[in-house]
Amino acid sequence: MRIVFLGPPGAGKGTQSRRLVSYLGVPHLSTGDMLRAAVAESTHLGNLARGYLDRGELVPDAVILQLVGARLEQEDCRRGWLFDGFPRTLSQAEALDRSLSAAGLSLDLVIDFDVDEKELIERLAGRRRADDQPEVIQQRLRAYRDQTRPLTEYYRRHGLLKSIAAIGSPDEVFARVKSALPGAGSR
Ligand code: AMP
């Protein structure tokens, strides 16, 4: 199964990803986690990405596509994957489509985590990540609104989008995630 989690920062995509990958047995591909690891190890890519993460801005598409392309070539991705935080721009989504169709593959589902902005700011302010400072939070939400939210329309047109309400307990949200899976109605 090939799935994308779409939604603003603080919507709970990370928590739900960890649950869904253990349910489905596919790798969890979080570009945010990959970037933070590269920053911590001070790799060339990490040094390139550091400033963007600190400011809450999106890392340039070319850097992300290189990171994702290398990860998708690894053996464990053959049986599918769950992308969490990728794609985040239209050109990333188009690049993913191109590389999938070149391999004769396609996406199965895009789950959009729907939650209102006031709730997000409260949740993000309660976390302890370096990029969860108030100005950085505002910038990350702006990047989501301007660059990532248009992807919901893109995937809706492709017939892949399912929106779920990302409010309530993690168990309640996970029940909605599972019911969005292909074939869930007949299980
Ligand atoms: P996340 O943990 O998914 O919220 O990502 C943390 C930060 O990593 C974001 O604020 C961006 O700076 C960067 N990032 C993660 N994924 C992407 C992506 N697909 N495109 C551009 N920047 C990204």
C-alpha cells in the first residue's frame, strides 16, 4: 500500500503514522525526521537544510527530491510506504507521480488531516521541538497554507483524497484513519 499523509504541522500526522505503519507493516517515510537526522549528523544535505528548518520554511524541492529518491530505492520500500510530510509542494507531488508512473506504480490513498488553526497553534506551543517557537510556528503554518494546502485540490482531482477530522483522542483519530483505507467498508 502506498499512502500519503497530508495536513498542517501539529495535526497529529506523526502519531498516526507510527500507528498505521505498524498496522500495515510498511516503512514510515517522514521527510522531517530524515532532515532532522541529517542536520544532527551535519551531513552536506543536513547543513544545507538547517537554516530552513530553523526558520520554519520549506527546504528547496531539489534537496527533498534527492532525499526521497534515495530512500525509495531501498529494499524495504518495495512492499509500499507511508509518506508523512511529503509531498509539500505541487512540484514535489508531480515529481512523485512521475517517478511512480515510470515504475508502473501509483498512489493508493491520500489522507488529509483536517483541524482548525487555533487548535494547531495550541498543540504546537505545547511541544518541545526547536521549530515550535511562536514565530517559527507562524511561518510553518504560512508555508502550509501557501504551498501545501493546494495539494488537497490536486489529489481530490486525482480521486485519491480522503479527509478526516483530526480532533479527539489518538484512538478516535486512528479509527477514522483505518476507515479511510481502501476496502475498509467491506472488512
Ligand atoms: P515536519 O517534521 O514534517 O513538520 O518537518 C519539519 C521541517 O522540515 C519543515 O518545517 C520543513 O522545514 C522541512 N520539511 C519536511 N518535509 C519537507 C518537504 N516535503 N518539503 C520541504 N521541506 C520539508
